Amino acid sequence: MPSTSPSSSAQSAREALAVRLRHLREDAGLTGRQLSARCGWHPAKTTRLQKAETAPSSADIRAWCAACGAEDQAADLIATARAVDSMYMEWRRLHRTGMRKVQEDWYALHQQTRHCRVYLSTLPPGFLQTPAFATALMTQITTFQGTPNDVAEAVAARSRFLYEGGHRYVVLLEEAVLRYRTANPEAMRGQLRHLLAVMPLASLSIGIIPFTAQRTVWPLEAFYVHDDTTAVVETLTAEIKITQPREVADYTKAFAGLAEMAVYGDDARALIKAALDALE
């Protein structure tokens, strides 16, 4: 089970890049001060870059490589830095032009996924949200983040890949997801009825973890495991893409434990119907 921050993969990748930069300096026989002088910046910047406290820009990497006589390595290091940067993406940065582009990219990833395991403790996953529920949620997020409001376009960009074949989704929801009043009562009723309606789909399995379940895995942040190769974790401030096999394995292990606590079929439907009755 995950015992460290979900951002640890991104931090590990930053540190690995910093080590590569330090090795270039050492191989060139330069001290930190000598490299700083050649690059034209304060020695403190070199220290921050080597400790992964500051992410290097493309210009920083080019200057560093030139100072070390390793211009041929600049392109690879820049590509690595960009890959690291994409592992930890703040929501405000992702939503800086609105939410539609993020929705399109998100669904494009799911279109490529054959087997996805999904765990959520606060909300139904986006691909199971009704337009009314998604509108209410995205409006709250846009207001909280202070980003451009293109909610109508973002909701319209949603995909119907659940009905296209070739995909398998196993979704685990905490019972609290059914009870939180994230939208108005009418939208909540529509959302719960939609969950009941999609449960028979061959492409989908929905399990509900009851309030009364004996916990063997504590409630976690939302995460998606794509084809055993990538875990996408959603926190309040960022989306984190994890590709390190050891950490992906931690999320699959946690998912297996959560799945054992869940109920399915008629028992899951009973929990959804009880939540519906509570809205009446």
C-alpha cells in the first residue's frame, strides 16, 4: 500500500535529473562556482538545481551543458526535464485556459486504456458523471481555482467510450460518494439513477465500499491504474502521473485490498437505492 506521498515518483524523477546535471559538472572537472561563472548566474542557483529544489528550464540545461562541453547531451536532458514536468501538473496550470482541453486529453488517455482500475472516495469518476452532475462539479472547481469558465464546452467534450467496446473498467466507490451532496438534489438523484443504469454494462464493474466495512486499507486519494503501467493520482492541487513500476504496484496492491472490502451486484444496488431514498 502507498505509504509515501503520491508525488514521490515526480520528486524521484526530479532528483534523478539533478544527479545527471551534477555528474556532467563533475565529469567536466568543474566546481559549482566555476560552472556558475560560466553560466552567468549565482552559485546558489547551481546548488538549487543540483538539489532538485528548482526545476531547470531549457535555457538552464543548454547553458549547463555548454559550460561542461556536453552540448550533445542537451536535447536528451531537455526532453527528460519536460517529461518530469508533465508528471506533476497543478490543476491551475492545467486549467489555465479552461477545462475543455483537459477533458479531451483525459478521455483520450482512457480511449487508449484497455483495463482501468478506478478508486474514488469523494466523487463518481468523470466517465460516469451525468451532464448535470458534471456541470455542478466543474463549476465548483472553476470557482475555487479562479480559472476560465468553459464548463459547458468541457461537459460537451465528454466521451462515450464505455459503449464502444475494447475497454474494461473496474470502479470502486466509497459509500460516501453516494451520500455527499456535491450537486443539488435533482442532479444527485439523476447521478445515482445513472449509476444504477450503467451497472449492467459488460465493460463496467462497480463495487461500493460500505461505511460498515472493516477497513484493511484506509480511504485514499482518487487514483486510476491504466493497464498496469501508469497510475494517475488526483490531489486537491495537482494531477500526478506515476510510471515507476514499484509505485504502480503499490496502487494495484491497494486496489486489490479495497476491492475485497466492496460489495457488488444486488448489495451495491441496495446501497445506491438507499442513498436515493435519503434524497426524497
